[in-house]
Amino acid sequence: MPVGSKSSAINVQLTTADSLQNTPRTPTSIHVHPVALFSILDHYLRRTDSQHRVIGTLLGARHDSSSTGGGVVVEVKSAFAVLHSETDEQVAVDMEYHRSMYELCHKVNPKEVIVGWYSTGSNLNTYSALIQNFYSQETAPHQAIHVAVNTGVEAGQEAGVKAFISSPVGVFPKPENCVFTPIPVELKFHQAERSGLDLLLSSSPSTSTSPTQPSTDLEILESAIVNVSDMIDRVLAYVSAVVNGEKEGDPAVGRYLMDVLGVGIGVPGGAEGEKAQGQGEKSGFSSALQDTLMMSYLANLVRSQAEVSSRLALTAIS
């Protein structure tokens, strides 16, 4: 029966499989790198006295591992501040400054895209919904994430990081009406960043009144050698326990140690096997040492050639 214009029937359009595949998936977890977190804290320290919170843009990448059951992971690699003013009546965001900064950052690292925005504090209000709506347009068709960094300076609040995604509310949703849904967030760093983070943790101010002095290069080298020695001791204790039958060995750990130490696989047994295994360990360490020395030699050679070239150029000019 045809439906007239005065009918209250709702026309529901079926969603096809192709449209479901093209629809971006909702992020399931957020990984924040230390560089982005330090940028947010630095922006908060440089705020004016009239600002209760600061906001900025998050840059990073999205990794879809839904086929393996991992979901969509948003990796926040860097961030930059965005000028804004917030009063009881209105909020204003400098969109031109935001787009200009993003163009500059995109030229430096084209792989990083806008994934969302950040703010300090844990207060989510109508203004947060308006800002979320703006960044949702910047990240379309993907969902924009919101990272809230609580600095812990206010009484009764602990420092921490929370992440949210938004969903519209109402039959006719408005930009200021949305629901923020929390999602898991983790602080992750690369192995190359571990030494810098350890240095910051060791140089953090203590409860004593004496000023903290930065560690010297010799102290940093000593600490690194002590850490390596402790890790070797733990590996030796684990291997000894497995060999003596005190602990059940993990095949994954054994293969990893075999790859690191360069031990040959499938050596014969008896005295010949022990000799071949010793030669495999020696060859593995020797090859790694030779690679390191070769890289150091090439670096010194390039540095010497650059210095000689600059001095020849100065001599020719004079």
C-alpha cells in the first residue's frame, strides 16, 4: 500500500555488505608516545594565568588489525598546541593556526595525520563537544579521539591520561550534544627512547632540599653497564635453572637467545658438538663486533673527509 505524505512511517534503508566494509571501524585502543605527552605537558606549563586548560592537535597513525582480532589501534606520535580562548559564554579556536601548523608538520613527516585532539584536566563539557565536532570534521571519515591529560595539580585529583571517542545523541543530533565513551589508553615507547626516559626518571627532583644535578656521561655509561650486567646475570640464572631441570624451558626464549648469541643449530653431539657450538658462539660475537667496528670506522672516515674538505675550501678562498 502506498504511504501518503501524512503518514508517520519511517523509511529504513538496508545497509549492504560493501558499505559496511567501507565504513571505518571504531578505535579500540590508544597508544601515546612520550614525545606527544611531553609536548602536552610543556604546553600546559607555558599557559597564561587566565587559562584553566589548554588544547592542541594530536598527530599519528591508525593501524587496523581487525583481521587478527586486534581491532583498530590509534598511535599518537606527536602533538602541537592550538590557540584558543574559553569563557563562560563561548569558546573560540584558531582554525587557521591549526591548519597552518598541520601543513608544516605534514611537510616534515607526511606519514603522520590528524587523529584527534588533547586537553588538560578531566572536565568534559559542552565546549568539549564543540571542539570534538570540529576535529571530527578534520579526521573524517575516521573518528576523532580525545586525550585528556590530568596534570594532578588540582587538589583531590591524581595525574593520569584518559582517552575518549564520541557518539552523537538525539534524533536530530547537534554539535554540542554527544556522549564521550572511554577507551583503553597505553603509554608506549621505542627501545631507542628507553635511555632518555631512564635519564629523566633518574634526574627527577627528590624530596630533599638539595638541588638535583644532571648525570655526567661517565655516570650514564656506568649505569648502562650495570643494567647490562644485571640482565646477563638473569639470563645465566635462567639458563642454569633450565639445564639443571629446576625450571621448564620456554622454546620461544631459547630461540631468541640462540638468535642473539649466534649459536649454530644442528651441531653434532659429543666433543665435536661442544667444539662446533663454541665456534658458533665465537663467530656470532665476532661478526657483531666487526659490524660495530666497521660502522665506527666509516663514521670517523666520513667525519675526517668532511673536515678536510672544509679546510681545503677555506685555504682556496684565502
